Amino acid sequence: MQPIKLHIVALDIPYPLDYGAAIDMYYRIRYLHDAGAEIYLHCFQYNNRPESAELNKWCKEVWYYPRKTGLAGLSLNTPYMIYSRRDPLLLKRLQEIDAPIFFEGVHCSYYKSDPLLKHRFKIIRNHNIEHDYFRQLGQKAKHPLKKLYYYIESRLLKKYEASLQDIQAFLPISTSDFAFFKNLYPNALFSLTPPFHPYKEVLSATGKGTYCLFHGNLAHIENSEAVFYLLKEVFSKIEVPLVIAGRNPSPEMKQACAALPHCRLVENPSTTEMEQLMKEAQIHVMLTFQPTGMKTKLLIALFYGRHILANDAMLRSTGLESICNIANTSAEISNKIKELMDTPFTEADISKRSEKLKERYNNTVNAQRILSLIPPPENS
């Protein structure tokens, strides 16, 4: 059987696996490769992220393009996140190799309507309803210039997300995103595609851990907001050990963590260190105030950790409520933490979780569904 040639245009270099979108993209590449795709990967490079030999294992070719950050990425008509990810060499390579094109988010879909690619089959992975995501970031931003940037980007993204008529297939990450794009593009192909992840089975440890864990990209405004809320409204009032782990915490976050004797901050943990923290935690506190998309870290915690304590915003459109503990107010969160710290995680919990996750979160099945959307070549 001939492999299915496939361009994948990635918004970032999907390795190392140090944040949710990288994990999602990397394992999608791996499982698409295993399902029979011959992958031509195009990555936009920024934030000093290095080229990765790891990606060569799964791809026929890997190319890197510098993201045009700063003034070079600004446009009056196109969102910055899209205009900054354009490169004539990318268009040339997309044109030269006749294959369907998979855009990893609207971020890297600048050439979606280019006449040179008019007859290509195009797929887009919708990580979020991006205009809504940026609007909410604008509501939370404190600095006036950041707030202005988020609001302008949101307006441009709303217009852009309504201009995807040249995309034949959509892969929304959640049921709410599915409904939004299906309403805009009723004649396109759709497949609900949750985040890809590292696990084939639930690897959670039974028994009890000794601390709560919050993890994520700590520099991101969404996670930063959750951390400061937990420190001020929850863990300042209960003496339960808390570990906060992730990338690039701010000086203010470091100071706030240091002020609580039972809080430990793990800055920029290695993959091995992060896995150990997740495995040994008693409770994964999964809190967000931004109910958009789906958080990859929630899925990873379900496969690898013990008890999950999440709020409604974290679980929105995931279908995972039955295998998580839900709390929304600071009092509810505090009470549930006290209860779960004394509740062993059992084999029955693992079995229930395994059955639920099989329904929608199987990497092999989801990769096959993606490839099944692609029509066979005309000369096959």
C-alpha cells in the first residue's frame, strides 16, 4: 500500500514536549506516520526553540522557517499570529510536492487561499475559537498595550475565521468548537479531534500521594491567573502541600509561592522531573477561568495522575465530567481538596477512567479518522 503524502504546517517546532500544543502536535505526527502518512513537516521557529532531530524519525522531510516577529509580522488586515507565519519558501515547497496540506491551527494557514494551491485538499486543526480566546485574554490583561493588542487581534481573527472557505476539512478540538465551525462551514468535512497524547493506557498509581499539583506554562496569562487565585483564595487558608511546576514563572509568582511555607515552585522542570511530580501527586488541581478549546494537560493528568479536581470551565465540552471531581468556588475547592487528600486512588478508579478515555481519546483511531478524510489520488 502506497503511503499517503501529507504536508503538515506547524505553528511551532513540536519538540521538546514542554507545553500542551507541542505535545498535541508531536503525537499527532507520530500516529499519522504510524497510520501510513509520509509527512513533509514545515515548522515556524521562534523563542530560541532549536531544530529537533527527533522529528526526523517520523517525517520524510523537516523544514524550518523563521517566524517574522515584531514589526515584520504586523498587518492592518491579517492577524499577527497568521501574518508572522508566512514565508515564500514555504509556499514554494508546498507547491513543489503535490500532497494534501494540514494546517496546525489558523496560525499557519496564511497560504490557505493562494491560487498556486487552489486544487489541493486542505485540512485545518482548530485549537480554539481563536477570536474568542484572544477576546478573553484581552479582558484579563492588565497592561493597556497588551489589552489593545488582544482586542485588535480578536477582531481580525473573527474576520479571518469567517474566511476559511478554501478549507475542505476541519478538526475541532472540542464539541463547542465543532458546533461553531460547522455552523460557518456546513458543507465541509468534520471530525471531532481531541488532543493527541503520550499514552496508550492509564498509568495512574494507586494509593495516596502527599501533595496537590498545578502545572502548565506559568508565563501564560491563563495559568498565571489560576496560580494567583489558588495561592490567595485556597492554599493561604488550608495547610495542604502544593507544588506548582512549569515554564518561566514571573518574579511575582516566585515571591507569592515563597510566601507560603507549604508551597513549592518547580521552575522549568525536565520531562522526567515533570512525570515524577505528576505520578506522585495526590490531586491534580486543574483550574482555568478561560473556557476555550481543551487543555492537553487535563488529558495527560487523567492518563498519568491520581485524583483530578477541576472547575466547570476546565471541563467544558470535554465529556470527562464523570471521571473528575468538580469544584468552582474557593470554598468548594478547599473542601474537596481536604476530602481527596484522605481518599486513596484505587484500581476501580483506574478501570472507570480507562473505559471513559477509550470512547474518544484513542490516538490510533483518531489518526486513522484524519487520514480517512483525505480523498484518494485521482490516478490511484
